[in-house]
Amino acid sequence: MNSSTTNGTEVEKLIVEYIEQQQKSLYHHKKKTDAEKEYNKLLAISGGEEKNFSLDEANNIYKAYQEMIVNEEQSKIAESKFSESYEKLKELGR
């Protein structure tokens, strides 16, 4: 295999990684935003943070909060990997 084929394959991998990480970042950011909206909606419907909740209400609020936190972390990880991919592409272009 010649070096231009190898370089072409590596460029392709970098571009695919870049696009995948960008999509993951956007996906998890949207999921976090959606969970945050759901969490706030559930709090408002249930009477806010000061009220005693039923077990079902508390469970739904907790699940929305957990989803919000998990997707925030996943978004940060994907954003970091996206930035790394971008830097690799920039280095390749030099």
C-alpha cells in the first residue's frame, strides 16, 4: 500500500471521527436541554421545590434530573472529543 492511500485513509478516519463527535455533542446537548425542560416542568406541575412530593412525582423528577446530569456529562465528553478531532484535522492541514 502506498503512502497516499494510507494518508487518504487516515484523513477519512479523522473526518469521520470529527463528524461523529460533532453529532454526539449536539445529540447529548439536546437530550440534556430536553431533560432540563422536563425537570422544570415536573417541578412546576408538582408545586416547586418546597412541596412534599408523592413517591411517583419524586421518582419522575429524579429520573428527569438524572437524565439531565448524564447527558450534560456525555455532552462535555463528546465536545472534548470533537475539539480533539478538530485539532487533529487542523494539524493535518498544515
